[in-house]
Amino acid sequence: MRARLHRLVSGVALLSGLALLPIEPGLAQDGGRIREIRVVGNQRIEQATIESYIAVRRGEPFSPAALDESLKALFQTGLFEDVRIRREGDQLIVEVVENPLINRIAFEGNRAIQDTILEAEVALRPRQIFSRARVQEAVTRILELYRRSGRFSARVEPKVIELDQNRVDLVFEIDEGPLTKVRGISFIGNEAFSDSTLRGAIQTVETAWWRLFTSDDTYDPDRLEVDKELLRRFYLARGYAEMQVVSAVAELTPDGREFYITFTIDEGPRYRFGTIDVRSTVPDLAPEELRAAVTVREGTVYNAEEIETSIQRLTDRLGALGYAFTRVEPVQRLNREELTVDLVFEVSEGPRVYVERIEIRGNVRTLDSVIRREFRLAEGDAFNAALLRRSRQRLINLGFFETVDITTAQGSAPDKIVINVRVAERSTGELSFGAGFSTVDGPLADVRFRERNLLGRGQEVIANLTISGRRQNAQFSFTEPWFLDRELAAGFDIYRTKTNYQTEANFDEAVAGATVRGSYALTEDLRHAVRYSLRRTQIQDVDDDASPFIRREQGARWTSAVGQTFTYDRRDQRFLPSEGYAVRIDQEIAGLGGDSRYLRHEGRADWYYSFAPDWVLNLGLSAGYIFAFAGEKVTLTERFFVGGTNFRGFSFAGIGPRDRRTEDALGGNFYYVGTAELRFPLGLPKELRIFGRTFVDVGTLTDIDINDPRIEDSGNLRASAGFGLSWLSPLGPLAIDLGFAFLKDRGDETETFRLSFGTRF
């Protein structure tokens, strides 16, 4: 074993310093010709193969220079541990020691990185020639892989196990070591912003005990490059047009377990926007038609993000006006004396380019047609960058893919372009078991199956069973997003629900029914949905002490209803939006058969405005009105109930008409609730995802189809205020609200504390 390793070391030394080796005695002098070439020591490699690397042939004279070249050539093949060339009379003797064959490659001690990943990283394979240089290269690649995963103290030691027939087993013994954490992040040269503020602008974070579910506190050199760009964008969005990240240095502690990162920055002065203008060299296109799309304003603090927003809005506007072959370029001129940036958006004609074809790769399960139908560009269309960005966003919104990368390449002609789409699919199936608690439903448990991309066709199937102290619900839903190969979503729901209203009104409600629905986009932001529902509603388990207005409705009723919903959504994102607005209008008419005759209108509008990072103001208004026709009355289960989640500070069904004697809630035909809520950070690390809320709710619930003095219905305004805490925990969302009703009626039921928590595992 030691002799073989010694020969390996000798071979590497010969290869790296071959020019210094002396020629064997007898070869140092010219003279005579080679009568025979004899190869000694070869086992697997044919003599003819070896002779092909030698620079001399039989009948040629002995030449030390040619033989030296031959020696180098044989070592460079990687086939031999050792090579010696000597002369015996008129014979040339080539003595070789072959490198062994690799029989098996194994990894020991690796837990963080799987064998398959390590095998793909190293360049060695079974039945390949073993060489020490290749083994060292493999060790380097493995160490680099561990460093990229945040383990800088990892060690790799290769072990060679000799076998018969000149074969070896190669074992890499790995000591992974702990994750190399980032102990400290500091900044040099920052005067406008504190270290803590800049730490919040980058992705890497300092290690802390609560960071159990993130890897951002481990050192990653690639992430450090991202952090430099994030810092630059942070400053460019706040007026520092000349900011530069001079350096980013990561220092490893002597024990190899932690890093200290130091960013050196040059902030430069703070600028404001000077003159803003739009110039057009496109024939028949007046700049006045475009100025309204520019969001940048003179005198405001310089903001590179606003420039990008204006470019996109200008591009969209040009596309709407029919100018497909234009480009928008911002030209900036810095005035360092006045600290202003003059900005001109230059609109010019770009090359006339058409989409030749769209290439899709990476989709193993999802059908090509599912991806193509989300594109706002088709093959043969004029290329439009804005429509391409919108297409990418639509693919991301599907939720079928981990990543969506879209690039363009030159087509078969100068005026043609190829769009390359590469996706990485994610799991779209979900089988989950849930548990939670809320002050309304009490403890709850559910079982849920969901598949969002059934058979790769983009279809969605949901089966759900929920049981709580207040409600039991079973539901099955199916949705086809492109019905009849059109952008028309169609589906159906089958459900059965039983709800306990004993606390509020001394009865239980059981509902069983089915809904057929369809929806389609009128514009990119406006969607229209229609539905037909048939359901059976039963009032049961009515308490003997319940209100007579509830007891008289005991029994079952059938409802046959047609409804429609308009949704206009301009929010920046659906979950935790920070800007934009959304409006939803819902209407339903019952009377096409069944026992109910009513027309219901309900709407909701929300507006979001962020006036500082993570400070978001939400103004919302919801309202509803229902009335019966054809001599019917609005029944108990058709009325609105307000309180709890939709009116904090009051318990569920805590306001509105009620029986004076029993105090049972009877619901109402008309309601409105206005909300003003401010979401703000609590100064905690962002990755904890904990934020505070303060709110004011104002509204009322009134009107009932019963004219009886025993019913109390003032219709007075109610109001509450409070504050809350939300935590988007890894185990599920948790919300705590403290609401205080400061404007209320006699008989209203208030609720100060509200807690909700849920998860799936």
C-alpha cells in the first residue's frame, strides 16, 4: 500500500517537474539507431498504444530530446503511475507502471449532502483510470460544494483500498463540520443610515437563537454578491445616485466556525430630480401622449425604482397605442453643484422583431399547452417586452413552478427572435392534516387533499373535511381553468356544513348543496364570475327558550339561486399587499324554483398605501343589502350577521336586530362596515415575520322583515378601536386582536380579546 502511494507521489513529482529529470545512462549520448522498442510492465494497455505516444520509431537514431518528449507524453496521458525509458544496446526499453482502475467510489460521513449530489460533483466514475491528480481535483470540488452550502470547516480525506487485478476502491471520508454562521455584519463609510438599517436591507443576517428556520445566517459568497446589489439598490432608491460598494470582506475566525462580514461603502451626496422630460423620435408620436405615464416628479428625492416604474409604464402605454417596435431609454445628467439629476426618457424606434417560436424546457409533468396559454405573445406576433414580462408573471402566479426563467435569442433571421422558457416544476399535490384554535370556533382539526395541477393539465381538485367545536364542514371542488380551450374557468362545488349558533341564537344550521361556476377575465385586472347554486338549509335543534321568531323558521328550505361577482384587483400582491386597491361586487338572485325569493347585493373595497417601508395603511369598506320579493320574507339564514372577524370589538353576531326578551340575534338585511388599519413593524428582525396593527372599525347592521315591538333594531352607528399582533410563523398564521367598543347599543355583545391560530402538518 505504502509503496503504491509512494509511486503515486513520485508520478506527480515527475509530471510537474519532468524537465529536471536526468536521462537514463546510455541515452545521454547520440549514436546508433533503434532496432527494437520493448515495453515492460503493461497489463491492460496494448504495446501499440504505448508506442503511439513515443516520438521515435524503429530505425530512427537515439535522440535524447525526442525521448524526453516521449517521457512527458506518456505521463500526460494519465494512464501511468511511473514511466522509465532506458537504452540497452540498440534496444529502447520502456518500463511502465499502470495506474489502477477505479472499481467503486463511496462517500462516508456525509449527512447534509446526499451521495447522488456528490457523485455528480466529482469527475470520477467506476472503471475510469485512477490518478492522484484526479482525486485531488475531486477533493477540491467536494470542499467547494460544502463551502457553497455554508460549511467552511469541512474536511475530506481520500482513502485508497487496493484490490486484485490492479483495481482500487476509492472512499472519500468526510467530516462535514458545523454550518459556518455569520457572527457579525458591520459597515464602514455609512453616515446617512445606521448599521441596523442597512442590515435590514440585505439578505444575509447575523446568527441568533431564534433563526431556526432560515439559512440566511450561514455564510454564502454568492449571497454576498447579492447583498452588494441590494445595498446599491437601497441607496439608489433613496437619493444616493453615486453610491458605490467599495468592498465586501468576509473574515473567518481561527476555529473556522464563524464569519465577520464588513461592507465598505461610499455613499456620495443625496440628489433630487431636476427637470423631467419625454422626447420622441418616433414619427407621429407626440411626447404629450406619454407624459401622463411618467411617475417621476421634479423636486422629489432621486429614486431609481421610480425610473424603472416609469419605463415600464411608458412601454405599456406605447404598446396600448400600437407602437410595438419602440424602446425607452432614460438619459440622466448629474448636476453636482445643485445636487440634482436631470432626466430625459428618450423614445425611439427599435428594430422590427417578430416572435419566431417559443421553446419550453424543464416541464416534465406540466403539458406545453398549459404554459403556452399563459403567454400574452404568440408565435408570429410583434415582440413586446412588456407582454413578455406579463407572461412571466402569469406563469409564476400559476404556482406550478419553483423558477421561471425566460430569455431571448436570435432567430433564423435578423428580424426574428426565439423566446426560451425554462421552468423547474414544484410539487402541486398536498395531503395535509390540520389543527388550530380560535375564539370563535374553538379547537379545530381538518384533513385536506389538494392537487393544483391534475395530470399536468392545470386542473384543481380539493377535498376538505373540517371539524371544530362550532362547525363541521365537508367539501369537494373541481376547477378547469381553461374550459373548452378558452380563458374561461369552470368548476363545481359539493358541500355539507353544520354550524352551531346556540350561543348567539339558540339554534343549529345544516346546509347541503352544490354550485356550478364559471369565471373569465374582462381585462388583465377585471374578472367576472357567474354561478348557480342549489342548496337545502335546515334550522334544527332549536332551544325551547329560543326566540319565537327563530322557532317559527324551524325546518328545511330549498334555495335555487343565480349569482355573479365582479373583481377588480390592482394590488401589488394578494398576500400582505402594500399598495394598490381591490374592489369586489357580488350579486345573487333566488327564485328559479325553491322556497326563497330574494335579491342580495354585497361589496367590498380596499385601498393600500405604504408611506414608509413596512408601514401600510389600509382603508376598507364593505356593505350588503338583501330584500325579498314575490310576497316572501328574508329568512333567518339569508340575513347578514356582523361581528367578530368583520367587526372587531364585538362578538360574532354581536350587533344588529335581536329579540328583546331572549336577546337572540336575528340578523339584518342591511349592513356596512368601514375599516382603517395601520400595519407597522415592531423593530424585530424581518425574518420573524411579526408585525403590529392598529385599527378603527365603524358600521352597523339593521333592517329586518319583521315588524314587531319585541324586536330591538335601532340602526345606530357602532364603533370600535384596538390593536393587534400578527405572526406568520412556520407552523401557521397567528393573530391576536384586542378590540374595544366605544360606540355601542344596549344589548350588543362585545368581545375584547380574539385569538386565531392554525396550521397543517
